[in-house]
Amino acid sequence: MTRIAYYPGSFDPMTNGHLDVLNQALTLADEVVIGIGVHPGKVPMFSFEERAELIKSTTSGMDTTISVRPFNGLVVDAASDAGASILIRGVRDGTDLDYEMQMSGMNGTMRPEVTTVLLPAKPNTRHITATLVRQIAKMGGDVSPFVPDAVNTALKSKLSS
């Protein structure tokens, strides 16, 4: 039986922190579906298509099956729709843990067949957030320590136009 994990987020943009959690998820599942949240009320820096392409180019050398798809409803429903039995959530600190524990309980009640797995960020990526990456990039700072090369190039291109 193929173990499918669902890893949701905005990935606007994908960071080294996201890659850290993704690499951990790949040890747990045969396939990882990356769900990119698409919300009509939010205006992301990168479109869904741009984010999907950045993820694909960043993960192209990995040996495991990774796919990308959008979602706009409940994460647990998107995970179930993707055929996943594992819902991956990254945890950076105690605040994340408290929130994710509540969400895990709610999701487990709604979809008991989907198990939430909390993966702690490694110390060298724990401080990275996509929000901070966007802010630093918009102010002309160097974000290369925080994002894959393809994302760094895309940020520079996006902000120079």
C-alpha cells in the first residue's frame, strides 16, 4: 500500500524551512502531495503557478514522488481528497505546537482516517518564515541563506520589475 502524506501551506515562497520539513516527510511516506493554499481574499507575492513551479524546480532531484496541487477549503478535506493518510505539519516553537495540537484534534474528529504528524524544524531552519523572507527581500536584504537558489532568483526577478 502506498503511503501518501499531504503537506499544506502557502509556500509564498518556499523556504529552506519548508524543505527541511519536506525532507523529513519523505522518510515517512512513499509520496508527498504539497498542497498550496489558494484563498480569494489573500494576494500572494507569487501566483499559484509560480509557487508550484518553484517547488517543482527545487524538488526535481529528489527520488520520491512529489506532486503539487491547490486547495481552498479545509486542509483535512484536501488531504483526504488527495488520498493521504498522513497530514504533515511543521513545528518551529511552542506557539506552533499549541496551535497544531488543537488543529490535530479538530482534524482527527472530522477525518479520523488522516493522522496528523508534527515534524519539528531543525535548529538551523527554525527561525525561517516565508513572511520574514518576503519582508527582507522587499527591503533589499539578502535572503539567500533562507531559500533555495531558484526561489532567491525568482524573488530578485519579481522585485526588480
